[in-house]
Amino acid sequence: MSNLQSLLEARARLVDGEPIRILIGHVMHRAIEIEPASKFMTDLRAAFLCDIDEAIAGLTPPDPAAPAIALPNPDERTA
């Protein structure tokens, strides 16, 4: 599975409302699982989605059919 594919799947799970669980511990079989409070979970979900969208944008090649961004002319002066 590609990194892009795993990011898209993680994004879909977050958008679908899958609960966020946090594992605390350095060894998986002895870790403690917690679910954050609803307000914190909402903020955390938004932050994760923002980070995932940014990572997806970095891995997705630009669309050649998309209009080019107009760059300012260096000869033009702004007041």
C-alpha cells in the first residue's frame, strides 16, 4: 500500500467519524488506550485532517489542466 493510499484511507476514516484512540506506553502489549474528551477529540480530528490534507497535496502531482497562478510582474510597484 502506498503512502498516498494510506493517507486517503486515514482521511476517509476520520471523516466517517471513526473514534480517535490514543495508546500510551512504549510496548504495544502493555499500552493503555484512552479516548479523548469530545471537545479535544474534535480539535484533534480537525488538526489530523489538516495535516493529512497537506501531506496528500504534497504527494499528488499538479494537474496540468489547472490554470496557472498569476505571478505579479516585478516591474509593477505597489503603493
